[in-house]
Amino acid sequence: MRRVYLDHSATTPVDPRVVEALLPFLTAKFGNPSSVHFYGQEARAAVDRARREVAGLVGARPNEIVFTSGGTEANNLAVRGHCEQAADQGRHVITTAIEHSSVRGICEALERRDWEVTRLPVYGDGVVRVEDVRAALRPDTVLVTVMLANNEVGTVQPVAEIAALVRELREAGQKHLRLHTDAVQAAAGMRVDVDELGCDLLSLSAHKLYAPKGVGALYVRRGVRLAPQNIGGHQERERRGGTESVPLIVAFGEAARLTRVELEERTRRIRSLRERFETGVESRVADIVYNGDRARRLPGVSNISFRFIEGEGLLINLDMQGVAVSTGSACSSGSLEPSPVIRALGRDDELARGSIRFSLGKDTTEEEIDYVLEVLPRAVENLRRLSPLYQKAVGSRQYALRSGS
Ligand SMILES: Cc1ncc(COP(=O)(O)O)c(C=O)c1O
């Protein structure tokens, strides 16, 4: 059966060039970077090289990069690490209604420990308003955490403008106030530069960049102190104990290098394929609604609600024809609750349940898009034929046509 993978926001296939870079570190180059001998130094040099590449991807200095086990751990280290360390200065955090479940979960855990959390709305376009951030900031706010690009709808948030507000307050004396941004999705689809953004902390994950799962990084601006969350070793300049996963870090370094070099070309191709996809869907399927601002979003994401049907049903139907997509975020699928992100856009239950995320990648082809355009309309039609909601709507439309209303 033909297979088309349109779920790159969940994870990406590992680039063969990345595999090639990592393989020697699973065999001959097995040293522990903390060892003094040749094997250790060989591993240390490889980790340092990877650190330079990851730093280069986001315009940071190498010693501002802390390797972690992925985006979730980077988010934990950023939010918990900063909040624990700044608790004496204030116990208020500002976040948004559409953060990834890792940030959402940490904020809930903070609330259970008597922190106050303000969750900003995102309105119909899926974008936070800078004015809302300004209004939410208080003298006891120690952290603002706003993702750079959303994992379900791909909308890009005004992080640089928010950073300007944070800087203003810091300069006025609120020294412990920091800005964290989760750039796990953004890094694959847009230029990310920590100085242009003006953030203090920024999370990355390798498996969204064509490297394996289980490795990520937190950018920590020089001078920002964090309470380590992994205690027990001197690694990562005391910020994250534990022997480094050298093969995964090397893979991440190579993936970061390739992303930096190829980003422009990748995003240009992906954007034009998405246009082909969306134009095709619009001309073949009625009663669809796009979720999130269509201009201010990552180039590879298209999140569409199909009226009158359940996204889960459509996902399964497409999967049977070899097309992989997702409903909600991968980590929350399996739950029948409508996606909190789509709900935060103000969608009703029906539209929230009928939403599907198509996410394209660097190796997606025109033929693959055309195949999806062939099977998707049929799948939607079959499901709608079985949907009582649809039958009712069609009936009342025909009635309206006949009665001329
Ligand atoms: C926006 C965002 N943040 C964080 C994560 C978690 O990253 P990881 O899977 O590396 O833990 C994800 C993964 O889906 C994500 O999309």
C-alpha cells in the first residue's frame, strides 16, 4: 500500500546524513566525555562540535546550550528551574492557553504549590496579544512563557514584542523576570535567533528536525541562573547532571547544521506544497474551516476542521489508505476530549472534534500531496454520508433552496 506521512509536527523521519554522523558513536567512538583518556576526549570533542552547531542554529553561544533528553525536559528545566530559583522574588507566572502539554503540566504543578498562573487567551486567530501580556504583568511576576510556534495550528506568537515588555520591566528594577519560549516546532519552519527574539530561555527538540527522539536542548542566556532538575553530575556546567548521550547529541548537531544550511530551501518548497494542498482541498471539499491565522503560521502546517464529522474517524479512514495525519497533538490523541488548543480558538465542540492537522516535511512530494487530494475528499464524503448531523444539514439546505430562503 502507498504510504504518505503528513505528521511531521509529531515527529520527523531521521535524515540518512544524520544516521551516518551518529553511527560511529554507537560503535568505535563509545567514550564517556568526562573521561580524561583518548576515548573520552574524542567523545568530548564531538559533543562540543554538536554544541556549536545547535548554538549556531539559534544564534547563541555554545556555552549557552544545555543538552537535555528532549523538548519536554528543556521546558521543565526552563520553567521549574527558573521558578524554583526565583521563588523568593515572586510566585506569579504568565503563560498562554495553547502551550504544549509539558508547559501546561508544569504550570498546573506550580499552582498546586501555591503559585499563581495567568493563562492568556489567543482569540480566533490563535495569536496572543502583546497588550494582554502587558496587562497581566505584575511586580511579583517572575516568568513569562509563550511558545514561539504552536504544535497544532502552527501559529507564530509575537515573542520579540513580548520580550521588549519584559526587558522594560527588568530595566525598571524587576531583575528576576525572565522570558521563556518553546521553539520546539518553530525551529523546523522558521529562522530562530535568540537575540532577535530577546528571550532568556528557549527550548528545542531534535526529533522535529530529522534527528532521533530523546535529545533536545535548552538555550540559557548568559547570566541566567537555573536550579538544576537533574542532580548528580557536573555535566552541562552543573545545569544538567548525567552522562551525555553522545550519539544522540552528535545526531542533533548534524541535524541542526543541516537545518541551518537548508532552512530557506526547505520552507520555500514546503510552503508551495501546502498551497497546492490547501487549494486542492478547497476545490474538492465543502464545509471546511481553517484553524489559526493562515498568514502567521509555520509553512508546513495546515489545520482544518471538517464539519459534521469526527476527526478521529477521518484519521482512521485516511490511515487505512496509507495517509498519516493527526487530531489534536500526538501526545493527547487517544483521549476523546476535543483539543484544548482548538477550543482556545473559540471553536465549538463540533468543529473542535472535526479538526485534523496535516503537517508537511522536507521530503514531502507533489505526488504525495496529489494522492492525499485523491483519497481525502472520498473519505470525508463517506463519513458525512453516515453522519446524522450532515443529513440534517443537507436536508435543511435543500429545504431552504426549495423555499427560496
Ligand atoms: C511545542 C512542543 N513543545 C515540546 C514538545 C516536547 O518535545 P519532546 O517530544 O522532545 O519531549 C513538543 C513535542 O511534540 C512540542 O510540539
